[in-house]
Amino acid sequence: MRAAVLRRMGAAAPYAQSRPLAIESVRLQPPGRGEVRVRVRAAGLCHSDLSVIDGSRPRPLPMLLGHEATGEVVELGEGVAGLRLGDQVVFSFVPMCRHCDPCACGRPVLCEPGAAANAAGALLDGGMRLRDADEAPLHHHLGVSGFAEYAVVSERSAVRIDPDLPPAIAALFGCAVMTGVGAVVNTAGVRPGESVAVFGLGGVGLSAVLGAAACSAWPLVAVDVVPEKLALARDLGASHCIDAREGDVAAQVREATGGGADHAIETAGSERVLATAYASTRRGGCTITVGLPAPDRMFSVPAVGLVAEERTVKGSYMGSAVPHRDIPRYVALHRAGRLPVERLLTHTLALDDINAGFDRLARGEAIRQVVLFD
């Protein structure tokens, strides 16, 4: 099959010239026990992929990238019970063992064996099913490796969806929608009439705006540096839009929300933006951080405020989701018109154009781009 393989991190931009992702002929081994082979229909370009390409989130190499994707089950490994041939699935980029302490406590995105497998670039059982033209192993990206015509994944990494959902839209539920909406619904637990400020309006941030609007948050403040993204946020339900290049952002959020946001959601992956988000909350407010900064970045806040003002800071990985529960729910909300996620899709492209797509993403010129394989 054809696939996009990363062999070195830190290539210089523009990526259309340096071509960090090489389109190679790759061999995919059959699925093992508890695994399925999926014909990939669509795969989204995400900052989590870009952070591997630019080296800010190191991963074992060589690696077949891509984690936000959808496709059709075409082969079942031994012991697979929850999926059937022909099922349309969205991938979950944390495979979930269902037995470790986090899984047993209802927090499967923190699955310990799943995290270990992802860090090793392997599938849930520790195996690797990808080989290059020289039969050398290739690492899996977050248990998915969706920038390819086919993928072998653990059945725990695949969630069945409605078969008639367009692939370019379905793929978005695997990361952007699950992460952004989940941060609002699961992590923050936003209630009607509570104020929300969203910092960073990429695919995840705009999904958070959609989720907050669906929860009847008010006021709903959107913050970014790109005017076009701010305009789209207003179309999607934001009551106030703030250009972060102008003035004291935290003061503007506090003014818009009448003293500070009940919930501030940071999706930019910047410790500086996170500090601004924290400063934008009211007494008793909660700051949710979704973005992934480089591992050496540090964040500090006035310690006394955590006690005297009962402020909280919470991390939200993958939207604190239970994917087999949440993805079908969010798809249902989309079908009801409550989550118009199609507005996030700005580009579709062929696999051969993937490096140029990451140039657009790095320049902030795209929200969600999707590689189509049909």
C-alpha cells in the first residue's frame, strides 16, 4: 500500500520542498488476535502530527503518521467480537485495555497499557504490523497510522459509526471534535448560562466553540490572532471575538464575561496562552488546558489563588472521552444540526499533497484538512 512515512524530525519548512513525509510503498501484515484491518477512507491533518514532524513531540522513528481517521473494516483477526466486516469506524488514538485502574475508573483515555504502547510506537499488544520496502519495521502513530490506504489496529481503537456519514466529516470525530467538544462537556462540565472563553481556534478550539454553543454557554468568547478564524467562531456561536494581537487579552475577556469566565479552555499548546487563560477566569473559575506544548515548557500561577479564590487548572486529554460512548453521541448531535462540524473542513487533498497541507497548517491557513483515499 501507499503510505506517508516520517524518517527524521525537524525538517525545515516549507515542507513542500523538504518533504519530511515520504510517500512510500509499505507492507501491512495481517491483523493479529483482537485486531482488525481497515480500509482508510479519510484522514485529518492535526497539530499532533505536525508536532512530531517538527520535533516538538518526539516519537520513535521511522513512523507512519496519522491518527484522526475513518474507514471500513475489511478483515477480522482472531477473537474479534465487537466489529463485523463492512463496519464503518472512526479510530480512537488511545487504545483502551479496559482492565487497568484508569479504565476501570471510567477514565479510559488514561489507559496505562495504551499509553505505553503509543509511546513505543506499537499496537496495544506491543506488536508492529508495518514493514517498509526493505522489510524493516515501521512504528505506528498512536495506534492508528492513518496516512495510508489501510491500517491494522486493535479493535479497542475502532468505534463503529453510521455508514452513511461522509468520510471527510467522519474523520473529524476521531480527534478534533472528540477533543474539543469533550473538553467542554466532559472535563469542564459546562452548564447552560455559564461563561466560556476558548483560546486558540484551530480544529480543536472551534470544536470547543461548537460544544460550548450546544451547551448554551453565555457569554461565549473566542480568542485568536487570525481574523478569519474569529469570524468563523462568531458564525458558530461565539458572542464575543477577541484578537489576541491587540491590548490586554485577559482584561478584555473579564470585561466580556462580567468579571471573568467560568471556564477558560486553552487549545493552543502554549504555556503563555495558558497563563492568559488562567488570568481570564473569575473567582472559582476553571482553566482547562487541551493543547500539547513541548515537554520542557513550564507553567506557573500565583499559588494563593488556588486556595483563596478556589481556582482550578485541569488537563483534558482527548476530551476526557469515553470514545465508544461519546463519538456516537457527537455524531447524533451533528445529525440533529447541533454540531455543524462540516464548517471546520477547509481543504481536502490527495496523499501526494500531504507535505503542502502541513505547510498550510503550520502557517495557520487551515482549520481541518483531510486526505481522501477514494
